[in-house]
Amino acid sequence: MDSPCRPRILRAIQERVVTPVGGRSQKIDVRIIAATHRDLDQWVRPDISAKICHRLNVVPVELQPLRERVVDIGPLLNIF
């Protein structure tokens, strides 16, 4: 995520308020799903990125890569 976006995202997550360009502040009720292939503990810097990571890391779900779950490829191909 670009550095200028981080404070805006953090504010939206913490305060549940967004301000559209040229508009008034609006309350929001959202759920955020974030995914990465990186180890966040090693990747996150101790600035605002760490705060965002802390807010997003409420219910971590870890999955093995698809290359380690070869039996799942067939059913996934049928769905997609």
C-alpha cells in the first residue's frame, strides 16, 4: 500500500468514518478482508503499517499454498 494511503485507511478502520472528496464525513460499517503471501511479522515496519496490521489481524486464517494441496485443484477448476 502506498504511504499516503496508510493514514487514511487507519483512520477509517479506527474511527469508522470516511470523508469523500468535497463531501461531508460519513460513518461506515465495513468488514475488511486482507490477504498476502508475505510473513507480516517480518515485513511490517514499526510505523503506521504496524498499526494497520494490528487492526487487520483480528482473525488470522492461514492456508497452505495450493501447490501443497493438489487434491483441491480439481474441485476448484469445476467451480471456476
